[in-house]
Amino acid sequence: MVTILMSTYNGSKYLEQQIQSIMNQDIGINNINILIRDDNSKDDTNTILKRFENQNNNINVINGENLGPAYSFWELIRKVDLESDYYAFSDQDDIWLPDKISSAIKVVQSYEEPVLYYCNALYVDKSGQSLERYALNKENHLSVPTLMAGVTALGCTMIFNKSAMKIFKAAQLTGIEMHDRTCYIIMYLIGKIVYDKTYHIHYRQHDNNVIGNSENKSLKRIMKRFKQSYALWFKSQEHSAVIQANDMLNNYSSMLRREDREYLELISTYKHNLRKKFKLIFDHNIKHIEKGTRRSYRLRILLNLF
């Protein structure tokens, strides 16, 4: 059994196609549960959700106050039961290929330890037509420096086992930047991450994406990216890298590799120590991240905004 966790907010335009693509998975609808939390939508999203819920016993909808995507998804993690073998995140506006779940299960089922699988994604436009670009051109270079600097995977491509979900549910976190990034970091530190270079999802690009393709150059999209960058730099104290590092240390210190623990400790205490700042800025792992992200990472450290 697979449980899909979906958070919605004003997603009526593409929501039906997203849900239908989940229900059309080749493992069969009887092997799928969908738990949806609506984040206080103002459009017709709830009307669509209630119709699907009334017509399908395996779809359950929760309504709540507006928390934003990160905390809305984390509320789903807190509420979901542990009766399924596998769990997945879903956005509200993509199209899953019929083999998305089954392809992941073929990989994940061979692991007994906590494991998180993620695959590639094909960018499509708002009408679902291919943009002939992929979310990833190569597998992420994973290390604590690259992860804390911003390397992550798309949550909508992730599937993980029950052992991983138990860890996520038990985590005592004081700040969450994004649910998928948090899960990705946790699994790197104390679990297993597996990448599938094949795409099994059409990742829709449109002006209302919460997170999406940085190559979209429309004015509305550029303004949204500016607001996101502003929030990351100046309004991120509740989910800063320092808080994330402290959360990882407080939850998993005894389980960490020595070099990972030492790097997290370096992040947690860098602000008033110039030597530590330069050690972070010139870490050799940072060369593996995209140039713009690398520049942002270094400036934020210098300005105590990391």
C-alpha cells in the first residue's frame, strides 16, 4: 500500500488532472491512499476535493488554517498513519506517468533501512506540452555542505518507505524551510538516498508555481522569484541554516558520521567567528553547486543571514 500526501492551495486549475494521474497508476487504485490537506484555499479547490472524496473511499481531505506549503505538508506527516508500506509527496498541478509509483517501489523494496527515492522530472508548460528540459541533468553531489547550501530534490518525485516515515514523524523540529528539503537532509544524514535518472513525472511550469523552473522569465515569475529570494535572505530566521543544523544535531547527534556532525556544529556557531565563516565559504564541496546558489550561500554567510 502507498499513501500519497498532497497539500493544496488555490489549485483548482490543474488539480483534477493531478489527482486523476495518481488514480491511473499502474499498481492499481486499490493499492493507493491519498491524504490531502487544503491550506485554506479561496477558489474552487475544496469543491473539487470534496467531489473526489465523496466518490472514492481511498481519498481523505483535511481542511486547516493557512500554514504555507512547508508546514502544511509537515502537518500531513504528523497526521498520517503508519499502515502503508510506502509514502510519497504530491504537488497539486503536475502529471504523474502511470509507472511513477511502481518504478520507485521496484527500487525501494530492496531496502530494509530508511530510504528515500527520487527521480528526474520533465518540465512541461501550463498546457502539459514538453519544454524539452529536465529538472536534473545529473545526480546531485551530496554532502552536508552542499545540502545546507541549498542542494535538494523535488518533493513531488520522492517516495520513501515506512522506516523513513517513522523517522520524519518522530523528528522534533523548531524550523522547516521546505518539507521535502528537510526530509532529504535527514535521509542523507541517517538513512539512504537513491536517485533514478529516468523521469516519471511531468513537472508543470506556470506563473502560480510555489517553487519551479528558474528559467521562466515572465514578469510575474521574476517578481515571485524576487520575493522568494527576499524571504530566504531576510525573513528566514525561523528556518535558517543555523536552526536546521541545530535541529539535526539535537535529533540525531549520536547517529551522525563524525565529519557531518562537525560540519553541522560549524554552521551552528559560525556567526561570531571569522575563521569559521571562511571555513564555510571555502569548503571544497561548494564547487559542486550551481554558481548562483554558491554566490548566494557565500554572501549570506558573510552577512550572518545563513
